[in-house]
Amino acid sequence: MRSPIGGAAALDGIGRGLAARLRRRSWPLAVTVVSLVTGMAYCLLWGPLVRHTQSWIVPWDIWGAYRSAHFIGWGDLGNVYSAGTALVTFPGILILFTPVAMLTGTFGLSESFPYNLPHPTTWLVLGPFEILISCAALFACDALAERLGVGRGRRGLLCVAEGVALWNVSVIWGHPEDAVAVALAVYALVLAFDGRWNGAGWLFGAALATQPVVVLMLPVILALAGKQRALPLLVRVSLPSLLLLATPLAAEFHATAHALVAQPNFPNVDHRTPWTSLAPRLGGSGQGLKVAAGPGRLVAVVLACAVGWWSRRWRDRPEMIVLAVAFTLALRCFTESVMVAFYVWPVLAVALVVVMRRSPWRWAFAVGVALAVTVCSDFRLGEWAWWGSVNGGIVLLLGAGIPSRLRRPLPITTNVADAAPVRDHPPALVGARP
């Protein structure tokens, strides 16, 4: 029988450990609270107080995915791509939405689907939920920055900059799946640096099942893993998506394959790029013109594989691996046939982590560039002006993350204010060569 004193000591130890973890993540916690308060205030008050309208400002994009989550709650996973909700991503985010959808449906709260309502009461529950799950990316990037030895002060600045950029994804556009997927993939990268490949594989698999854009990161992680770990890692990465997609493919193969392969997008609604004319046309005209973004995205995947092959030489350089990951995420912005403002966020989030290892003028410059790209992405400019300014900013941000001397790695030190030490190289990677 356990002694009461021993049990109290164990609880006290758990409490101290939790408190230490919260202190280490105090900046992400603070920015999460600010994001939640300002995001919901903007949605509910900006229209009446600033625009002098009675409507809430709620992101339209989120309602199709939220409606699809109802189908999972009703036991109809097979029809999520054929239900007319315009779902084109993997179903992982729907799993997160399903309990909330069942709750709001039970209480009869209104939704802006298929028509845009001025006051969709579901947003009072869905809004805070999707903002909070999006902020998981803040914790992941902070953990990665800590793993690279970034000091507490710079990590605070990083969290603020990441929070501003993330606000555009969750509050303005309503796409938490991008943030959640990047968060899971970044945590998988942290585990990979520590040689914990089983956990890294399953986490990355969950990220891929949430938003397939993170597949661009996979070649670099495979290069980090090496040949012997590559196959088991691929199995763990692929299994969650295969299990989730098996039922839709069996039940509605044509609709599911069309959504996932063609990836319809609207160039006259979103932002045209120099590659729009090369994308296969799916029909429609005017605002309803649709092109297939999927085939063009294969170009980014092929280029990401080349980056992964090149990054083998950096397996003992964590900061260069992270920079390579940021570059692979940038490939989507460079090659996409139709761009949307929130597409730029993943590369900004990861690249800023690397830049925080550089000199003060570099990270100050990079933060300014990242915020400028975020703001610029929401403006309607000409095709070349928008594409050139956004991608030019991304190139500048990536360039700021390149070390002055590629052959001499910067020492990764530990901030004495942090609770946990950060090693220069993880044991599993020291001395590893391709």
C-alpha cells in the first residue's frame, strides 16, 4: 500500500513539472489568449462598430468543412466528398470538428451553409474552438525554436510574429487545418531530431491526414531518417490517411478522386499566378471558372524530393534541416496555379524559427518581411504584382535564414532561463552521414 506521504510527494512532483512546462511555453500561452480575445472581438464587433452593419464577420471557407463534419457524426464518412460541400482536403480536420458539430447540431445553432447568415450562432462555439486549435502551431514553433537553442527573449518575439501571421489563417480565412497540420509536422520534426522515430512517424501521419500540404516536408525528414528508417517511417506516415480515405474511395470513388486529384480552384476569385494558364480547365466562367490545381502541385512535390536528396549532407545540422523544410514549404507558393492568402503562412512560420538564430538585424528584417507578406497577401493586386511581391518577400525571408558560413555551424546553446537543456546534436544524429 502506497504511503500518503509518498503519494503527496508524487503529486507535488507532477505539479512542479507541469508548472515548469507552462513557464517554458508562457509566450505561446499568452499569444493564444490574445488571439482568442481579439479574434472573437473582430468577428462579433468589427461589423457593427466599424462597418456599421449588423452582420458578424465570419470566415466563409470554414462552413463547408464544418458541414462535412456533420456527415461523419451521422456515420456517413463515405459521402464527405460527394455531399456538395466542396471539400478538397483530407478528412483529418473533420474528425476534430465532429464533436463540436454534433454539439451545435443538438442545440439547434445556426450555420452559414449553404447560405451566408448574418448571425450564425454556431460561430460562438466554433470560432473559439478553431482559433484555439490553430494556436497549437505557436507551441510547436516555440518548441522547435527551443530545440535549436533560441533564447527566451527571441522566442517571445517569434511567438508574437507567428501569432500575427496565424491570425490571418484562423480568423480571416477560417482554415485551422493548415495550422494544425503544420503544428503536428513540426512536433514530428522535433521528435526526429531527438531520434524518436516511432512518434515522429505517427505525428507526421496525423499531420498529413489533416492537410496534405505537409507532404512537401516529408523528403527532408526521410533524408534525416536515413535508408534503414525510411520504409517504417513511410508506413506510419501513410497509414492514417489511407484509413481515413478508404471509406470515401470505396463509397464514392469518382467524387473523392476528383476532389483529391483535380483540387478545383477559382482563379477569378482568388489570385492568379503565372502558371494559371497551364492548369487544366474544369469548366465554368467568370467568377465560377474552375481550374485543376492538383496536377501542378506535383511539380512542387518533385522539387521537394530534390531538396530532400540535397539535404542529406545536413543531417547533423538541425538548423539547416529546418531551413530546408521551410524551402520545401515555399515551393507551393512558387509553383501554385492559383494562390490564396493563407497559403503563404506555413513557410513564414517555419522560416521565422530559423531566422531567430541569426543576428539581430537579420531577425528584425525577417519579422518585418513576414508581416509585410502577410498583409500584402490579403490585397487585390495585379497578377504579377501580387505573385512577385509575395514570393519576393518569401525569398528574402529564406535568404535571411542562411548562415554566413555554411561549413561552420553556429553553436546551439542553452538559455539558462529555460527549464530543459538543448543539445547541439541529438545522439541519434551525431556523426551521421548519408
